[in-house]
Amino acid sequence: MSVKAILVKVWLSLLILAAAALAQTPRFVVAGLRVMPDRWDKEANLRKLDTFTREAAARGANAVITPEGFLDGYVGNDRDLDKKRYFDTAEPVDGPSLRRVRDLARELKIHLAVGFPELRGGQVFNTVAIFGPDGALVSRYSKTHCGGEPHNTEGTEFPVVSTPLGRWGTLICLDRQLPETARILAIKGAQLILVPSYGMYGEMNDAMMRTRAYENGVYVAFVHPKRVLIVDPKGTVIASDRGDKDQAVLGEITLDSRVGRGPIGARRPGIYGELLKAR
């Protein structure tokens, strides 16, 4: 065999290996709903969810994420909130509204993450539930830093779940402003962090979300009624909203070698004990 033939054979082998590696690299499309919910009107918000989720799925989305508290319009932050009315609005994760969310995920064969006030054990939590393409509950995360939300109980756990679309963690609004929360998820193997929110957005938040992605080597999907950002592990914004109207913002996630790299690789946990001390 000539040298040229050998080189051609090697080149073809490398192409085949590269193609195989590419085929095994998980790729999917995530959609953030930059949609303003109606306060206290779950029925109206379910209609909005149905409309924009169907649109996103038709455009190729494999996962759809709503803002924080989308189901109720995030009334839980009101300082003069009527506790009885709020508790009556809350639902368990298998409540009637959440069953409609589950059915929508199953019908469209997508992952669907929705924010809502969750009634659990006589308490209400600011929760995001993720339902899978088969309608099963994939993840339930309750906000761990509720700030001034008068009747919400704070969560205490940071779950990371394995899905066919990689390993996911979730934070809600204020949670993202504490760097320890995203770091915990990254240490536990999260490749994508969902950040449904309703509070602060703008230039400072954009910088923060890019930093959280870069310092942890993860994708971040920030979803707010007035802002959506999808950021890659290098801190680059790969998708964002445009204009002022309600919209679904789609971005492609590629779980390649960028994930898990960056500053997180230089950690020295043995010298960080002071982080556990109260200020």
C-alpha cells in the first residue's frame, strides 16, 4: 500500500471516529418563555403556557422553561399577601393544574419546567417542577432563599437529576445571587442549571449569569418574564430575547468538552472551611 493510500485510510478512520463522537455528544434545544403571567389567574396562565409551549415545540424545543411562579403570576412576594387566599391558590405537585402541565409535556414529548406555589405538608413552597416526555415528574426544586416572601417555606436541598438531555440542576431567582448554590450543583455534576426568575434582571444580572456559567463550566438558562438568557460554559450568551413582546427564546445546548472546565477545575476545597462560618 502506498503512503498516499495509508494517509487516506487514516484520514477516513479519523473522520469516522469524529463522526461517531459527534453523534454521541448530546445536543438538544431548550426554550425559555419570556412571557408575563396574569396575577392570580391560573387558567389564563395555563392557556399562555399551552400556546407558547406548543410554539416552542413546533420550532424544535426539547425542553421548555417558564419564569418563577408562572402558574399564579408570582403573587407570593406581596408584602400584604392574604395568607388564606395564597394557600388556597397553591397546589400539590399532582394537583389539577400540574396534571395539565404533565399532560402537555407528555403530549408534546418534551421536558417542561413550570414555576408554581406548591402545597406540601401544610406549607407552601416556591417550587419549579419538571415533567418529562412520558409525563413523569423528573425534578422538584423548592427555592432555598426566599427573601421577603412572607408565606413561603424555604427549601433545603439542591437536587441534580439525570435526564436523556444531560444532568440538570435548578435555582430560583434570589438563589442565583449566592455563588455557593450554583457551585453545589456543579460539584454534584450538573451540566445545565435552570434559573426561573421573576425579580431582578438587566445588565447586572446578565453579567452574573455569564459569570455563574463560566466559573462553574455549565450551561445556564435564565428565564424571566422580561428577559431570557441562555449561556454556554464559556460565559457566552448563545440566545436571548428580542423586543418587548411575549416570546419563546430557543438555544441549542451541546454537552461537549466545554462542560465542567474552567475555574472550577482549580478548586482547593481543603482550604475553604471559612465559608461555613456565619458572617
